[in-house]
Amino acid sequence: MKLHGVRVVVLAVAAIALLAGCFAPPPDGWSTVITCPVTGPVRFTNDWHAPRAGGQLHEGNDIFAPRGTWNVAAVDGHTRLSQGERQGNGLWLTGNDGTQYFYAHFDDYWGGARDVVAGELIGFTGNTGDAQFTETHTHFEIHPNGGPAVNPYPTLVASCTNRVASSASSTVPSGQGFPGAAGAAVPTPR
Ligand SMILES: [Zn+2]
């Protein structure tokens, strides 16, 4: 009886959420136009949901660049510094539209928590936290409306691989031209 009651409550909550449409995850291929979070030449693959230690799935994409490469705000918003064993020197950027961007493994920060504009320097590529034995990179996540993470790959492809034309294509259909987790690195123009 008790279990049944719980189930009814869960179903009711799910139904309300569906009606409200507020918990519906963004579809595959969801993307937004941002300023590429790492400046200069970068390398990344579609390593979203690649297996990680402890049965975890990779909740972002790793953007590889030399140590000390400038990392910049992807959008206008405000930043919050966040440090931990896994993330090392991490940073949350909350965009003015409520979408959140998470950066991890900074070698160091540039300045503290503050309001920022897109393209503003916020930190430097490194390998702090659980990346300490890996090549230097920025772990990057996108959380639309502050909700669960979505695959940032389409956004990074649109924003980092063709910076000049980054606004020309804000939506990359899923399943078209995305290498898998073991796919080739995406070349960058510079
Ligand atoms: Zn990562």
C-alpha cells in the first residue's frame, strides 16, 4: 500500500512535469551559439557520455589546448568559482538567459567571481583535479536553463571550428557528421 502510494505520487509528479513541459530534456543535437570557451587552436571530440571511473558517464566534452591557454566566458553572465577533488579549479558561468556552463581543470583563474561579457578572460587551461595525469584540457559542460547537462559537441562545432561563421548555423542535426567517442579530432582553422 505504501509503495503503491509512492508510485501514484511519482506518476502524478511526472504527469505534472510533462504537462508543464519544464522537465523535458532538450533533443539530441541541441545547440546554442556561444563564444568558443577556449581561445586559439583547440582539439575536441564527441566524448560525451564516454565511460569514466566509477561507472560514471562523461557529462561534457574535453577541449584540449596547451597549458596556460586563455579560457573565456562563453556568453554574457556571471561567474562562480568552484573547486573540488575531481574538477580541480572549476568555474560555473550562468548566462543571462539562465543556461549554465561549467569549466573544469583550470591551471588558474583570472580574477574572481563577477559579471562577465562573452569573450572575457576567466582562466587558463590546465589539468588540476582528476585530470592531473592527463594532457591539459578544459572539461566543458552546458546545462540549458540550469537543468541536466546536454552534449556540448554541436555547440562547440558551431562555435569553435569555424569562428568566422559561428552564427551561420546554430543547429546541427544529430547523427550527421558526429564522430563517436573514439572519432577523429575536429580540426580547427587556427
Ligand atoms: Zn572531461
